[in-house]
Amino acid sequence: MFSLERWQEVFETISKNKLRTFLTGVSVASGIFILVILLGVSVGFQNGIESQFQNDAENIIEIYPGLTSIDYKGFNEGRRIQLKNDDYDLAKKGSETKIEFASPMYQIFAGLISYKNESGSYRVEGVQPDYQFLEKADIIEGRFLNTNDLENKEKYAVIGNRAKKDLFGSQSPIGKYIKISGLNFKVVGVFTDPGGDREETRVYVPISTAQIVFGAGTDIRSMGFTLPKESDYDQALKQSSAFAARIENLLKTKLIIDPRDESALRINNNIENTKEIYLLISAMRLFFWAVGIATLLAGIIGVSNIMLIIVKERTKEIGIRKALGAEPLSIVGMILHESIFVTTVSGLFGLIFGLVLLEVVGPFIELDFIKNPSVNFSIAVSTLILLIAAGAIAGFFPAWRGARIKPIDALRDE
């Protein structure tokens, strides 16, 4: 319940010790400020780390052919493995696990592409429609490749935004024709990619068309799969690992590869890399919380010490209050009131200053591993609750000590 007299006492005590209260408040405000900045940096660190690994879907499983390293069933080591369309079909149909997206790929790393007087060397990739989701390619003009393009072996192309700027400048390329290795391809879409310019210099065409144009027959360079996302990370890792192992066994049996051979087929399970990333992020976040709370704790200890001094200074007053019938709980409330007030007000200044600084400066920070440090609303609320709790803890022990003072001893105090 609101008590005007209690507030008058708090402000009277503060006004008598302005410098001491100010220095106490600065220690708490600086602790909260450092905590907020560290939490913001941890978010920026997470953003930066994630941006380094966001070129592809987080749960993609990719399979690449290599060279055998073990003699097996009459085949010498060093045999080059070549994946084909039916290997992809076997991998896709032979899985007991439901597949979300899947696509084989056949790429030309330096395809000559031209439009009128503009030309350049770009990576041309023959893919299926699902590849848009494996590569996180967002369409900004037109559309991506579809099943009809694949079945009809259409000479259609979806170009990256960087390639579009190089060849077409500011004009729209949709419906225009580019030459790929001397053949006309109609541009049906433009995509952007979180990987940036390096990914946006790619050009996607139907894999059925690419295999004909580049004389690949039924050859493919690689294949990629994603499984439906699981809410539990360990379950997702278990499922993806089992899927990758099953596909590896199927392909090694078909392609006559020793089961122990680890270089004949390279399988990249991206979710395993994701685990390492998030373990690192969690460790860094825990470290920042620990450092921030330790800094805040130093300020809280300062508040507690100041409250002990205040209790000592007001020993006689407390004794008189108790002699007149004041309950121990009212003494505790009096000390806690001042402690929580000083801690909360000074902490709020530190919290607001830290949030404003991150809001103003954060968007301009674009380092390799720290991007846009910020603190969301839930963290700010949690920090505020932590602050109030810390103020209560800081004042409780001095308050309890004050409540235990005997009136006779207090009146004798000098």
C-alpha cells in the first residue's frame, strides 16, 4: 500500500547523503549498462556466426563423389566415382525417412554468358525446382524453375541479382534472352541469396536441359536433401545422421565401393556443423551473462554495504521506533524500500542508456563475426526483474540486521 511518510523518509535520507547515494547509483547503473552491452554483443555474435553459415538450408545433407582409396572387388584404388540420375533416384526412393526437398545438380564453373554487348563468366548450375529451397534463393523478379521446365527440357534461366546487374544494369531481364555457351536461354526469374554477391553470380537452368547442352548424358555432380525440421535438436541430428548413413550404404553398394572407404563419397551433414555453431553461441552467451552479472554483483555488494552503514547510522532511531511499538517487519520494509528504490532508479538509467546506445550504434556494426548487436524486449524485461530482485537482496540483510536491534542496545549506541 502507498505510504507518503515512507517515501518522505526515503527522500530525506537520500538528500542527507547525496554524494554517497550518487556514487552507489553509478556503480549499479554501470553494472547494468555493461550487462546490457555484453548481452547485445552476444546477440551480434550470434548474428555474425549465423551469417557465415546461412548460404544453404541449415539441415541440408549434400553428397559429392570422390576417388576411392581402397581396392574393392577387383577395382583398384583411385577410381573416380561418377554419380548419375539413377543414383539420385535410388537415394531418394530408398530412404525410409520423409524428405522435405531434394535435387541433383550438374554445374559448369565458368560458363560464358552474354547479353547484347555485355558478357561474363558465371557458374551455371543445372538443378530441379526444389533447389531454390536447398540454396535459400529468394525470387525478387519472375519465378523459379518448375516441373514443366524440367520435363520439357526448356531453355529457361533464373539468374542471380549480381549477374542481372552486370548484364542488364537497371532494366528488367524477365522475358529477355541470354546466351549460355552460344545457345539462347530465356530469363524467367531473378533471385537473391543471403550468401551475397558470390552466390548471386550463379545462373540456374533445368538439369535436364543442362545435361543435354553440356553433353553430360545422365551425369550429375552432386545431390542434396533436406528433412522436415524437428523442434528437438538431438532428434533432428539423430534422424539426419541415420538418413545420411542409409543413403551412403545404398550408393556404396550400387557403385561397388568398400564400406570402409571414406573418400569415395563425401557426405556433408550441415546440421552437425550447426550443432557446433550453436554450442559455441550458447557458450559465448553464458560467458557474457556471467561477466555481466559479476559486474552487476559488484554494484549490488556496494549497495548492501551502504545500507549497512545507513542501518548503523540510524541505530538509535530504529531503537526508538521499536521502543514505541514498531514491528520488525516495518523496519525491514523501511530499509528495503530505500534499497530497491536506489537500485531500481539507477539501474533503469543504465538499462535505458545501454538500450539506446545499441539501438543507435548497433545497426552500423557489420564485422565478420558481429552483426547488429541488440537486446530484445524479453531480455530487457528479464534484466529489469533481475535488477529489482538484486535491490531486494542488497537491502534484505542490512534490513534484517536492523530489525534484530534491541531497543535498549540501540539507545545506548553512540
